[in-house]
Amino acid sequence: LRIDGASLRLVRLPLITPFTIATGTMTEKVFPLLTLRSGGLEGYAEGVMDPLPDYLEESVAGAMDLLDKVLLPQVLGRSFAHPDHLARLFAPWRANFMARATVEMAFWDLWAKSLNLPLQTVLGGQGTAIDVGVSLGIGPIAGTLDRVAQHLEQGYKRIKLKVKPGHDIALLQAVRQQFPDAHLTVDANCCYTLADSDLIRRMDDFALDYIEQPLAWDDIHDHATLQQRLRTPLCLDECIRTVDHARKALQTDAARVINIKVGRVGGHSAARQIHDLSQSFQVPVWCGGMLESGIGRAHNIHMSTLPGFTKPGDTSSASRYFTRDIIREPLECVQGRMPVPPGPGIGVTLDHDYLATATLSAKDYAA
Ligand code: OSB
Ligand code: MG
């Protein structure tokens, strides 16, 4: 399949409610949106990096530049028999997995469309809907209790609470007391160190499904040490950017659960390999999110239909995040189940009117 052309846009969507995690507050979603063309077909993907490099090392500005000057020129006018071949082309580059994923995922969509098959089918997944939970940002405890109640009533299968030092044990006491049977998890986004081991060990009292990424973004070794001190399984997010990271975490018992974000690990090919490797260690995986627009969410939903995704993912209803999305199809949960968009590729289409309003810059490329 030959890549004949591309469009790279920078898009901004306001968030309905600010989203606060240990590293800061987001009030809007700004992201690169890529279209790849072949014949009359288009494939879409978005980059999941943040404007500032405060989740991982990538930033929107850096990724836009790398896409424009390096990654797109590498693929334009070239033919690829399978999406796996793109990752090989990008193999010489260090890190920048979110920028690579933007191109790789758009090509998977294009490739599935060229075969007239849903993305889930070419990835090896099946089923018409996936289980999902919600990720609740940091806020006053009373308000969080209300939000937990609301989302459990809506049928969400798991509640993930964002925590940070000073907003952890008291929050868990309050939530667990009011919701004794809920599937609860916490996500620390790297805000603790091994010196906090005693505090983190107190989280063992709250029957959490897992504790997500308590320690540094690049420190698998310290997570292995921490896991030895805990009963609750650790789940790694930021630490897993490659298949090799997953292997090291699994071999050292640093992760008993893995959060796979397709956009964080370089795309679907690597996400699937991490899924397969985790299955061989009998470690469950789930699909995380980065407050994506409908394009990224559709990709995540398709990946989540692979058999090893046995824990609820973070791809909740788009209407929780945005008043209007850049796709035409609504992506809304029913009783904690998100339907898989049917049709070829990712199964969603761009709302060009709203996209024009939300676009900050755009550039077209011809092969
Ligand atoms: O760590 O999973 C994370 C959002 C932004 C940055 C990091 C994370 C998150 C979320 C939200 O938890 C997931 C979502 O609802 O898309
Ligand atoms: Mg996380």
C-alpha cells in the first residue's frame, strides 16, 4: 500500500471539566492529527503527547517538528506490505514513541480500510463492545465521592482515582467506606519514591485492584523493589514504552498488570507484542487513555478487543470530556460497555465543519 499524501493538523479541543493529576491540570486537549492517503482512502490517528513534556519526554511542539521534518518524509511516496514495516523504518530513532505511533496508527487504519476490514479484525480482536471504567482527576474528597457514585450508577466497571502526596490515604478511606464493593484503583503518575514505601503499603488496606505507576517514569527497577513490599499488584503505565520495557518489568515482577496505551508504545504493532508477551506471563493488560479525541479513542477501542485485555480500560464516553468531538459518530458507553465502531478501519469519520473550527494549523504533503 503506497502512501500518496498526508495532512498534519494541530487541533485544540476545550475540556468540559479541568483534569488534574499529580503533575498538573489540563483545561484543553491540544494534539497533532494526521491523515494518510492512498488512492481514495484516508487513515487517521492522533498523537497523545502533551504540550509540555510532563507525562513523558515528548511534547506537542517537538512531535510536530519530528513528524514534519523526519517521519512523514520517510514514508511519503513509499509502499508498505504490512503496518509492522513502519516500525522497522523508525527503528534507528531514539524514543519519540508517541510521534512514531501517530504515523503507524494512521497507516494501520488505512491498511485495514484497503482490506475493507475493521481494525479489530486485522489486529486479531473480536467482540462488539469492551468493558470500561473511568479515571477521576484530583479534587476535593466530597466532590469525588459524588463523582464515584454517579459513575458507578452509570455502570462503569472500575473507578480509578488520581492520587498525589497529601491526597491519598484519606481519599481512599472515604471512598472505600462509602463503596465497599467497587473495583477501585489509584494512579499516582510517578509522584512517589521508595522513601514513601510505608505510605504506599498502607494502600494494601483498601482492596485496590492495582496501584498504577507510583514511582519514576523511567524506573522499572525501583518498582520491582516496591512490589516486594506490597500485596497489591503494581500496574505500570509511563515505564512501559517498548516491548523490551515490558519484558524487563515482567521478568523482574515489577508489573503484575500493564496499562497499554497504543499511542505511548509506538503504535498497534508494539501494543500487540506487549499484549502477547503479557499473556505468556499470565499478566492481565488494559488499555489506557490520554483524553483523546474520537480518533484516538476509536483506535483504543479496537485494540481493546484483543483477548488479553481482561481488565476494564479508560476509554469512557466522549461526552465526559468534550461538548463536541471532531468525529461524527458518538462514542458513548452503555452500562460500562463501549461499543466498537463498526465498518472498515477505525470505523469513525471526521466532522470537517467542527474540525475546521478546532484547527490551529494545517499542512498538506504530496508524495
Ligand atoms: O496516567 O493514565 C494516565 C490522562 C492524561 C495523562 C495521563 C493519564 C490520564 C488518564 C485519563 O488517566 C485517561 C482517560 O480518561 O483518557
Ligand atoms: Mg496512568
